[in-house]
Amino acid sequence: MAIKTIDPNSISQPELHNILLTAVAPRPICFASTVDKEGKVNLSPFSFFNVFSSNPPILIFSPARSGRDNSLKHTHENVVEVPEVTINIVNHAMVEQMSLASTAYAKGVNEFEKAGFTQSPSEKIRPPRVAEAPVALECTVQEVIELAQTPGAGNLVIAKVVNVHLNEDYLTDGQLDTTKLDLVGRMGGSHYVHANGEALFEIPKPIRTLGIGVDALPEGIRNSSVLTGNNLGRLGNMEALPTADLINSIVKEIDLPATKIEIHQLAKSILDDGDTIKAMSLLLYAETLNHRNE
């Protein structure tokens, strides 16, 4: 496996920018509404963004300096003048309009109007929210940290959530529904990711359990030529290996192939379908076979 190693100081800022934004993805999108000291509204998206705390509720985004002329974003200037921001969450139904709002319009131009969004008043802060957004978060700006004064330098806007608006169309039993939200994420270049359909998958969270770990799996399973790293991770997330009685009961119900590698292939298919216990049982049974035709 060949590895290309690059010293960040040996390439240009645009080259490094492209590597970082393509590699560190997908990124959630902060669709930020701000106002200047005269009350003029600005709306712009930023993908240097995430949630960093729930108590206190803190979001951070970074309107970076222009890589071309080192100028500051209007959003940055606005949150310094008026330390408030409404962060609107972007879903697929509004992604094209959101992209249009990223156009470098002159200061004072209202991107709500340019992009065709409905400007809805916030309740606790001055910047309005995007009525079409599935979620809108009113925030006060706690601090702005300028990382440097060079082209491409980020400016961390630390924002505390003071009010939350949820469009009830995106709720199920009172909770936000991931499939209904239909969110998008930013990739490198002009690419986005649509977080829905086959792009969504679930992994059991190990927070409330203590997985046995990949190192606890028998060597023949760990070194399988069939199982992937993801397969091993799923198996290692089990709290305990199946008992001999359970293994025997499962094996009796299945017309097993003759060789160990074929059993591994069958187990992988079962594991990919989500039945971890059955897959592990077959793999452990295969370990009891003679190492023939492997």
C-alpha cells in the first residue's frame, strides 16, 4: 500500500484547502442568518460547523477568510457588530436555494430575497430564521476566535442556543425523525451527500454495553479472508459469545455448506442482514471443523 505524505507548508493554501475539505466530509451545514448594526440581514451557509456541547448548548461554525483576497465574510463582520445568529438546518428540499445564498453578493444584499426564502422573525434575537428550514436555532454569540489573519484562516464563532424551532412535519412521536429530516451534508468541491435512503445505516451503540472486542474473537474469525473490518467490529460489539446450546440449535436449523470458507461467506451474508447472533454462532461452529478446504 503506497502512502503519499505531504507537509502542509510545502503546498499552496488552495491545494491544502481542497485536501482538507475533500477528506473531512461529509460536514453538516450551518445556514447562518445575521444582522449588522444597521439591521441589514445576511444569510450564508458554512460547512465548518458542528455541535460541541448540549449543556450548555453550544454550536461552533467558522466563516473563514477568503483564500483569494483575504477578506472577511459579512457573517463574521455581523456577529462582531451584533453578537447573535440564527442557525438554520438544511435539508434536501432547500439545498439548491441554500447554495444560491452562498453567492458573494455585495454587503447589504438580503440573501433571503435572492434565494427565495421566507424570512420569519426570531423570538429572542434579532436575526430572522428561514421558515422553510426543518430546524432553526436562535443563538447568542459567546465569543469569536480569529485563528489568523492569513487567506483561508478560520474564525470560530461560538454560539449558545437560546431558542429552538422544530417544524412538526419532521417529528415522529414528538422527536426529530432522521428519515423525515432528509438532511444533506457538504463534501469536497461542488459535491454534497444526501443523508437518506440507502445512504442511511444503523450501528448498535456500544455506550450501554461492554463489547467483547475484536481481540476476544477466535483467531480463525479474526483472520478470516471473507469477513471485513466492519464485520469484525460488529461481532466485537457483542456482550458475550453465544453458548454451545444456542450454537447447536441454530446450526440444526440451517443446511450448512461443507467448507469453513463457505460457512464464513454464509455468516457474512447473515451478518450484513443484521443477525449478529446467528452469524457468530455459525462462525464459532466453523471453528470446530477440521481445517479442510479453507
